[in-house]
Amino acid sequence: MSHTLGVRQAQKQQTRQSLLDAGLRLLEHQSLSSVGLREVTREVGLTPSAFYRHFRDLPELGVALVDESFGSLRVMVRAIRSERAATDEVIDRTVDLIAEYVRRHRAHFRFLARERHGGVQPVRDAIDARFRQFADDLAGDLAAQPESEGWDPADVRMLADLYVDHAVTTAAALLEAEGDAAAEARIAATARRQLRLISLGRRHWLRG
């Protein structure tokens, strides 16, 4: 009996993942608000009624895609958070990590970038909450660094938001470059200069 239940659970999980994969493929070229439930089920050869065994509606599928997308994004953010010094070497490595994430997870980031300001409120809220959590975690890291001694917590959080927004903006620009090596090089060079400017401002913030 337990073996049968295990097989059924695995099949259910596989079907759920197929729906998520189908949704992500369809969202490659359109927003979630324009996708129909029948499009998703047709993509994997299921009936609409089968969809409801896994998700209440398309917004719930969208939130599940947010979770999946942030699962891969978390690897990039964790690596960036581990870089403690603001040296040129660390800045270069940070930009390289962002570029590598976009190359490996293009569909996930395209989904996040489009739906962050899209028309499906639960998905927008989910994306916003997860970016806020990243900024909270990064603010904790920054507050523990010697460079933040004497800083107001609100200013540390503002700095964390700057770093997160910079990473997202850079990733979105690289996504738009669509493999154009020259454009990617220009975007990366600009991102490095921007990070150096943020780093310089951080060192002199309390003198202002």
C-alpha cells in the first residue's frame, strides 16, 4: 500500500511540475494575465479539470512559479551575500555571478522581470515579498560589517535595497541583450562602475 501511495504521489508531483513547466514556456512570450487555463492544460495534454487537482487557478500557478524562480535566484543571492569586501575583485565577481544566473535561468528571470509589475496581484505581491526578504537578509549582512559602524538601520536597509535593485536591473538588461556579446560586455562594464560608485558612497556616507 505504501508503495502504491508513493507512486501516486510521485505521479501527482510529476503532473504538477509539467503544468509549471508548461506555464513557464507559455510565459516566455506573454504575460500571465494573457494566458488561458486551457492553453496551459493543452500544452501538457491534460483536461482543465485535471488542472484543478493541483492549483485553484492560474494566479496560484503563478505564485508557485515565483517560488520555483526564486529557488534558483537564491543561489545567486547567497553567493553575492558571501562576498563581504567591496574590492574591485569582489565587484567583478558579483557582476559575473549575475550574468551567469541570467545565462542559466533565462526563462525564470524573464518571468520575474515581466510579472514584477504585471497585472496579476497575487503574483506581484509574491515577487515583492521575496525581494523584500532578500533585502532584509542582505541588510543583516551589511549591518554586521565594520563599514556600517555608526550607521542608522534605515540607511543600512536603504543600501541593501540599492544592491538588490542594482542586481535586478543588471540582470534585466542582460536578459534584453539576448546573447549579444558586445551588448553584454557594455552592460557588465556599466554595472561594475555603478557598484564602485555605490561602494565609494558607502565609505563616505557618514561624512556627509
